Amino acid sequence: MLRVGDVVIAKTDPPLLSVVSLAAARVRGAAQINWLQDLFPEVASNLGVWGVSFIERGMRSLRNTSLRGARYNVVIGNLMAQRLRSEGISDEAIRVIPNWADGSRIRPIARENNVLVKEWNLQGRFIVCYSGNMGRAHEFDTITGAAELLKSEPTIVFVFIGDGVQRQPIAEAVRRRNLPNVIFKPYQPSERLAYSLGLADVHLISLRPELEGLIVPSKFYGIAAAGKPTIYIGDQGGEISGLLRSEGCGFVVPVGDGQRLAACIRELYTNVSLKLQMGQKARTLFECYYEKTVAMAQWERLIVRI
């Protein structure tokens, strides 16, 4: 399908797609932009995927060849950009364009107008949400530990919305710890996303520290669009950690510190003005940097430049 002067945008799923597409682009006289949502094979290696360590060096070499051959490499975070520089990719070939959410579809919703509150019987509850993929890149023992510390607080409830390979282990930990304050709900249809994200008083995001710079938890942008504070469980110097601290729209908790997580939840539970203030700051940050139209304008400028 390629013609001279076309622009190919190669994503990172399936892995090493950029290697194949760059070969096609060169044959046809097209330009390539690599859009990196994660860094493979490093992610697989850090997750302990069997067999990857034996061929990691070769795969990285192929991947880096495709990065050096592209006109631009678009990454979704500053730490990921640093990783590419450490691999010898020039600054001129790297652009940071974060992922986004659609602020016209996901907006702050008053509790009394959220249909899920009544549907899920959550009236009068302080709702702590984990929404999205429960995958291998995420850490959940800290969350279940905090839930155990807070299970005597009848008003506070933890709601897991979504699915993934770790959902069953989380459910088993909930049963083992005898946590009546944890409930599970499936992924919600896209038309109900504003309600599911708007349900929470505070959202939780977690990422294993060894994956910082390889993955950016993009669920933050929908949370910010909904005008909700975030508690990030992960590396203190991580991408989302820096945002929450600099913009004052949430807390950062080290992996394994369930007591600190419980304390942060209690603080937001007892200090309503702080909770609202953090949520407002999150929405303001979103509108400035992570609104869909902002990202599309950045992409348009990049493609037009080529």
C-alpha cells in the first residue's frame, strides 16, 4: 500500500513490528514514525518471561536499528525518552507526546448524578477504585494490605473495575484476608466510562518499580479527566509520581507500604476539601496537557513537518 512520500506510524504491538515496517518504508520511499507504548524486549525481560533473556540482546539490536532508521520516535513519557537516549538514539529523533483521554466524554460527575452509585449499592460510601487492566506489570499486595488495615472502617470500600491475569490472585488474597470491603466489577462499556471513572473518591494506580521508563500507566489521563485524585503505588521517582507531586493532585506510596496507603486514604476520607482540591487540580492539568485535542495537534505538527 505504501507510496513515495507516505508516512508510516509503527506501533509496538506486535513486538518488533517497526523492524518489518521500516524495511517496507525504505523499499517504497516512505518515512517512518515509531510510536512506542512500551519498550520491548526490556518489559518482557523484567517480567521474567521465559526465554527472552537468551535472545534479548539480539532483539534490542534489531529494535534499535529500526529506531535509528525512523524519522521520529514518539514516546509517551520523559523517562522513556531517557531510556532511548541511553540506547544511543539521538535527541533530534525523539519526541514526547503523552497518551490522552477525551475530555468531552469524560468529565467530572456529581455523586448524585452517577448512575453506578445506586446500581452498585454504594450510597454513602467512600470509594477507592482501581480501574483497568490487572496485569503482571502492576502490584496489588500493597492495596490488599491497605484494605485489610481499613476493613474496620465500614464506610470505606475498595472497588476493582476491570480484569486481567492478576484478577484471580487478587480475589484469592481478598478471601484469604477476609476483606468484606472489597468488591469486583467487570470492564464497563465505553459509554459508561465517565460514570465508572467518576465513581471514585480516589483512584489507585500501581506499577512495579523495575518497569519505570518502559511503561507509562495511561489510565491516569482518564482519572484526571474525571477530576479525581490519584494515589500512585510505585517508584518514588516515576513518571506519574512526578506529576502528582508537582501538580498537587495526589499522593505517592512505595510498593509494599500498605500502612502509608491506608493513611493517605484516611486523609482524603477525613479531609473533603483536600480531596476536592486535588480533583480540581487534576482536571486543570488534564485540560492543559492530556486532552485529546492537545495530543492530536502535536501529532499533526509532527506529520506535517515530515
